[in-house]
Amino acid sequence: MKNVFAFDFSNIKGDFFGGITAGIVALPLALAFGEQTELGAIAGLYGAIAIGVFAALFGGTP
């Protein structure tokens, strides 16, 4: 079984720029979803932060 906590630093540059790009795209989308559901923009930001945490924990490059 593969160790899920092992990190390969050879992909760090791509992971970093991919994360920045995803954040730039996700921020306005999260604000819009929060406003559309009438819960407010802050609810959309909380959702984006939660998704970011889950993606960081369970995602990544192979």
C-alpha cells in the first residue's frame, strides 16, 4: 500500500501554480454561489475553504 503522507518535491512547482490558479478561479465562483443561495458571500467563502482543505488532504499529483 502506498504511503499517503509521502510527498514528492519534484512536482512542487506545478502543484503550487495549479493551486494558485484554482484559487483565482474558485474565489469569484464561490462568492457568486453564496449570493445565489441567499446565504451571503461569506457562506460561499466558507464552502470554498472547506473544499480547498479536502482537496489538499486527498488530492495531488500521482
